[in-house]
Amino acid sequence: MPKFSRDDFLALDEKDDLAPFRDEFQLAKDLIYLDGNSLGAMPVAALAKAQDVVAREWGQDLITSWNKNGWFHLAEKLGNKIARLIGADEGEVMACDATGLNLYKLLSMALDMRPERKVIVMEGSNFPTDNYMAQGLIHQRGQGHEIRFAEQDDIMAAITEDVAVVSLTQVHYKSGYLLDMKAITQKAHQVGALVIWDLCHSAGALPVALNDCQADFALGCGYKYLNGGPGAPAFLYVAKRHQGKAMQPLTGWWGHANPFAFEQDYRPADNIWQCLTGTQPILSLSVLGCGLDIFERADMGKIRVKSMKLCDYFIDLVEEYCADFGFTLASPRDSTKRGSQVSFTHEQGYAIMQALIAKNIVGDFRAPDIIRFGFTPLYTRYVDVWDAVMGLRNIMENDLWRRPEYSKREAVT
Ligand SMILES: Cc1ncc(COP(=O)(O)O)c(C=O)c1O
């Protein structure tokens, strides 16, 4: 006897407090969107907001908008909204620039704060841009820094007395493995190192407790779980106790202590503004605000509980209904050790994902063989879990993935 039926999942949706949030996103009724861990869905409010910012704020109010429509303080205002989601205080977060750029700035500051040490601990299998940015920074500084790569289980042992900075992503982009922020931060501090957390797959996906963990620095992107739109501005966090203690390397006028004094020489602000460089992308920031407004009304604790359930059910159903088709779970089975995504490996993963997308079940593929499914409790329905697994079973039973068009590699996977 099967353990579940579709009706069981419809019943869960009926009882779900978060279910009404789906209407706040632009999503077709029959779309099963399991890729919010890569590009979040569009808040319905974003279209009117973009129109208003372009037509009225820019079109009519022009330059006066810097004051009149709050453009100058927008990065800080949105930063404070993000702060609430990641366990930070007001004045510790800025919404600005790109993820990689923010890592560059923070890593440089952290290295300056540990001038006698040369080792940076990172995860070799992390999303590559973090490692690439660190390599570029080391090259540019030319001071003999080196990266010590460690994987999940070796990280603690890699944090020794010679380490300047530990720079890690809390939730792994492929496996969804959730690192223990508190334990790693504590270990780093015990040996005198600083820690930078990349929250790309955490912010908006699960409650993050930066200050409770005594984190030093953090950053993340706006376009995944925060639903800020393609290429949305990212964010960065500097714990209050570190603000004004080191200079960031991209010393543009917005990070100056008094930008409108137009002084000849750079003088950094002694607060979070020191991390800004130049004029911020107001159109994109305004749209990011729509995603963040939704989170103001949603409870992160409830989001986490639903996320764990969605992922657990998905694993159970794949293992029950697709057991004979060669999928291997690549994510932790224990939901407390997992972010809000589930990955499986399969040697035909690419073609299988293309066949799923053709059925309106959208996830993504990460080379060489991972298919990823992101669960975003604000708009993923319980019944989506059932329907996605039944779609997957149908594709496997009928060999639909073998169609030649599903093997053609697109530029973005
Ligand atoms: C952990 C992590 N860091 C950084 C990035 C991307 O950085 P950027 O927004 O600068 O392209 C990603 C993208 O998926 C990521 O998963």
C-alpha cells in the first residue's frame, strides 16, 4: 500500500498558514517552480514598483528623488530589512553591489585585521566565485597569502593558529549541506581567526543568527530566496564591533565619512557606510524591496518548518516512487543539516531535468550529475511535491528523457 496520496498533500495545503503568500508572486497555477534557490519568483508588486520608480521617481522627480524619494538611503533601509532575516542589528547590513564584490571587500578588511597571518580557510567545492574572488585578491595584494581548502568534515581541523580568515558558505550550493555556523565561528575565534559567512542559500531560506553566533562578516545575494529579481543587488554584514576597524579596498565616495564634502582625500565612514563604493542601482534596489516587504509579514520560523517538511516529503516520495531509476540522494537526509533544497545525482541528470522543465516542473542541473530542487515555502505548495515526483516517475518509466532535444546543452544549466 502506498504511504501517501495526492489528497494528503492537498490537505496539507489547506491547513498551511503560509499558503496565501503564493498569490503575492507572479506564478502560473500549473507551474511547479522548484528553482527559487537560483532565481526567486517575481513578487506581483514588483511590476508596479518598477513602473513607479521609472515613470514618476526618475521620469518626473528626476534628481530630487535622491532626497524626496529616499534613493540615497535605500541601500541602508533595505539592509536593515535584511538584517532582521539574518539575525543582525540595524546598521550592520547594507544592500549593495554583487555577491562576489562584497566578498572581495570583506575579505580584504578581514585580512587587514590579521596582518601577521597568511592562511584563508575555504571549501574547495564551494560555489566557485568565492574561491575565485579570494584568489584574485591574494594575487592583487601580493603578500603571500594562501588558501587552505577543506571540505565539510575537515573544516574544524583546518582551523589552526596560523589562520587569518575562515570564509565559508553556510548552505552548500550543490548538496544543500548546512554548516554549523556557531561551532565553526567559535573554533575560529578560539584560534584568533575571523569568519566570513556567505549566506546566498540561507537568507530567506532559514533563520540565520549572525549576532548570536558572534559572526564577524557576512554577505549574500538578493536574487534567490529574497526574490529580488535577476542580478538583484547583494548584501553585506559587518558586526558593529568591527565597523571602522579596517578599510575596505574599493574606496569610492559613497564610503567616505562625508561624501558631500567632496574632500580631496579618502576618509572612511566609521559605520556600515564604509562598505559602499559608489552610486547604487536604484531601479534594482527598489524592486528588491518588494521581495523584502513580503518577508516583513512572514514568520521565518514557520518558513523553516515548512521547508523541512517539503524537503523531507520530496525525499520520501522520490525514494518510494522512483526507487528503480538510479537516483542517489546527494543532500543530507537529516533536515536539521540541510538548507532548503534537495539534490540527487543521476548520470542522465541533464536530460532528465530538461524533460521535467518541458512538463512545467522547473529545477536545475549542476555538473557533472546533480539535479537540484529548491523549496521556497512562500510559494511552493505541498501538492507540488507530489506532482513533481509523479512527473519525474512518468519521465523515467517512459524514457521521455531520451528525446534528443533534452540532451542539447544550453549556455545556462
Ligand atoms: C554560494 C554562492 N556565492 C556566490 C554566488 C554568485 O555570486 P554573484 O551574485 O556575484 O554572481 C552564488 C550563486 O549561485 C552562490 O551560490
